[in-house]
Amino acid sequence: MLAPRVDPRPLRILVLNPLLAMLHALSLRDFVIVDRLELEFEAGFTVFSGETGAGKSILIDALALVLGERGDAGVVREGCARADLAATFAVGTDGRTWLVDNEMVDEADTEAGHALLRRTIDANGRSKAWINGAPATLQQLRALGDLLVDIHGQHAHQLLLRPGAQRAMLDAQGGLGDCADEVATAWREWRAITSSLARLETDARALELEREQLSWQVEELEALAAGKGEWEAIGDEHRRLANAASLIEGAQGAVDALSEGDGAMVARLAAIVHRLQQLAAIDPLLEDALASLEPARIEITEAARTLNDYLSRVELDPRRLSSIESRIDALHSMGRKLRIAPERLADELEALRVRLAALREDSDIAALRAREGAAAGRYRLAAQTLSARRAVAAQQLSAAVTDAMQTLNMTGGRFEVASIAGDASVHGVEEIEFRVAAHPGATPRSIARVASGGELARISLAISVIASVATPVPTLIFDEVDSGIGGAVAEVVGRLLRRLGETRQVLCVTHLPQVAALGNEHFAVRKETADALALTRIEKLDPTTRVDEVARMLGGIEITTTTRRHAKELLAAA
């Protein structure tokens, strides 16, 4: 269940078809220039269109926040206390497993088939998040979000110009994340040992002094032999011994009062019970009082027995008291010398032993060099494995993107993932470079040097679609990834996304009428003014209004008979 809300206008949470893993609904309130918005989504290919500046990408930004992206007070609508966002998903097997493992299953959803992700950000920038009503961290939102949604941003093609991004794309497409992590771990271990060796060789005297200091500290602590929990135990014993006379006197007085002294409670209570038993034979109404007194007599008798047992064990022991006080003084003195609390002496000894062992190991230059060689060997082996797997992934990605280029008005073009030998690094022993030949017979060259903006956009789109086919994520979002594309290519792009929507839920923000016409569903984004404030409105289009929207995308603000006829033709062809 959701946490209680102060605002009387709750978000409407939608739970639709439980059989299909997808985004079902998105609810926004007081987010940027959205006052209140509730959208329901279906499977297939859904498009969003609207004039520049209308707020088409607000949905993408909102989903990114719900899925764990960092946000600030700037997302709260002007004059409002907080932005409130919620998204409802039907989850697949991986999502259900995650929800169960993290104990975030809605009580009403016994099969963990749905995930309700909610996020609020207030005007001071403070953020709260929930998953199925349970408080969640941004890290948890991101972890679950990675299983639900894959967002391809409108600037994705610019990443193709960065070598690091090219390497990351190849590794992601080839499923090489674990292998790359092994290389990174081996690299860090190798570099750590190398740094220790260099430090030893340049600062041997300082290490020797530190080793000597640790040695005498360990020797003194071992001689003291402070045990875990000893400080608390001897403190308790000291208090008992120091107050033994008072303890004996008090316990004996209690015994006398209860059972051994003149007028002891046990004897008096026994007499009272005996008398009441006689009277109860005359008047049964006294039996309730008698029933209450008998347990009291038993308890008092047991208490007297326990006190006698205590007295048999406690004794005055001045010699033991003196020994305890000497031990306390020794522990105090060592604590002052090492500037730690006496109760931490045992833990400090363990920590110093570990540090001293490390220094002794590091001080052996020959042994350290051997460790460095072994670490270097592990790195080289991991790097060679990664290189071999990258070579296979590079061939596959090169062929797949080259294939896609033929349908994106780059007939005869060729895409190539090149591996360039380089220095050893945390990423391996090669650099990855994307190369392209835009025309038949041309030699592939670095994509950063020869590809035009439109070619970059098309190649980026091809990679995005290829990567999406390989990922199990059920919902794919494309935010103006068709930027820089037009004409006949736009229709090809639209059909590519529509075909992708046959097996996934695909949401696409677009400015191309050819792409918009191919959507199974179409939402139009408008900006309007209310009370001198700009507001974004999103409307699901019916067949008639969709014709008008596609016509607007074709011809601008003024819709003519010609543009409307052309729009109908596009929609009919789709």
C-alpha cells in the first residue's frame, strides 16, 4: 500500500493487463509544466508528437526520475510544494524475482506481477521513493528500472563520437559486462601491488619505522592478553567484590525478614493461610482470597531459598579484589598509552597484527615482485579473454549494423568495429573504434571524422534497435532518435520501430510524420497558457484528430486540404 498522503487529491494508480510485461500507466502532478496528467499505455508501437517546446520529452524525463535518476527542486512546477510521479508496470520473470528477493511485493499482488514505482520531490529538493508502497532507495529504483525500461536518448548519436562510449556499446551488445569487470578488478589488484612495490623501494626507512612501532605495540598487547569482553566482565566482578559486605548484609537481612527472623513473613503467611482454610470451610466466599495468598506464600518461600543460595556463594575476598584492581589499572594504562578505550584493546591487537603482517609481507621486495608478476599474469589472461570475446562481438555488430544501413538509405555502406592495440588499462589492452564507409568501395574510416550528422543519426538508430533486440527489457523508449532523418528513410525507420513493437512495447517521441503515422497509438503534446502559466497537455488521438496531427507535422500550423490528404495516405499505408 502507498504511504498516507497529505494532499487530498491522490494520484490515480492503474493496474491493467497482468499478463503482458510493459508500462501500463504514468501519473504526474505538478511536474515542470504539467499540473496533472494520467496516461494509460498499450502494447505495440506508441508515438508522441508535438511542436518544438511543447514538452514532448517531459514524459521521458518523468520516467527517468521514477526509475531512479537524480532530481532536484527544479522539476517542481512553479508555486507548488512537490512534484509527484508514479508509474505502473506489469513485470516479467526477472522483475518478479527482484520484487520477491527485495520483499517489495504488494500484499494484493500475490504473484508479484506488478510494480508500482512512485517518487516525490519537494520544493526544497528532498526526494522520497516507494516500490509497491515500501520505501525504496534510488539505487533500488535503478536496479528494478534496468529490468523494466531501456531509454535511448535524443543525443545518443553524439555518443558514437566518444571512444569510451564505443567500447561500452560493444561490450553491452556482446554481453561482455562480467568479462570487462574481471579485467578491471585484475587491473586494480595489479596496480595496487605495483604501487606498494614502488612505495617500498622509495620509502623503505619510513616503512621500517612503522613496522618497529607496530611490533612493540603488538608485543605489549600480547603480553597484556586483554580478552574480548574482559573489561566489562572484570568491571562487574569489581563492583561485586567492592560491595560484598553490603551485599551480604542486605541479602541476610532479607532472608531474616522472609524466613528466619522473629515474625518472618513465611511463618506469618503460613499461619494466615491455615486460619483462612479453616474459615473457608465455614464460608466458601473466602476461597478466592485463599487462592490468591497460597501462590504468594510459595513465591516468598522460593525467594528466601534463592537468597540463601546467593549467600552461600558470595564472600569477602580482599586478595581477589586487589588482583582485580591491579588488572583494571593495567588495562587503563595500556588504553591511555595507545589512546583507545580499554574495552577496545582486544580488537586493536587484531587490527595491529593484520597491519603488521601486511607490512612484513610488503617489506619483502622479492616476494612483492613475485606477487606483482602473478597479478600481471592474471590481468593478461583476463584481458586476452576479453579481447577474444570482443573480436567475436565486433564481427557480429559490424555485420548487423552494415545490414541495417542498407535499409536506411546508406546502400553499399559498411560499418566496422576496429580493435587497435594499445597500452594495458583498466578497460583491457585495446582501443575500440567505430568506422564507417558511407559509400560502396570507400575505405572505412573513423566515424568521428567521416560521418555526417544524418549518417550518425541513422547508424546510432541502427545500433539502438540492434541492441534493443538483444536485451530482455520489455519497454523500449526512443526520444527523438530519428533526429537528422527524413524522406523515404523516415518511413523505413518507422517500420523498423513498428516491427520492434510486435515483440516489445515501444514508445517513441518523434517529429517525423512518416514515423508518427506508423504508430499503433498516437499521443499529441500541446502547450497552453492558464493563469499566465504555461501548461503541457497530452491527448490520445482518435482517427480524426490523428489525421489533423499528422497533417500539422507535414505542413506546419496551417492545415490544408493537400496536407490532410497526404496525412490520410500515410495513415492508410501504415
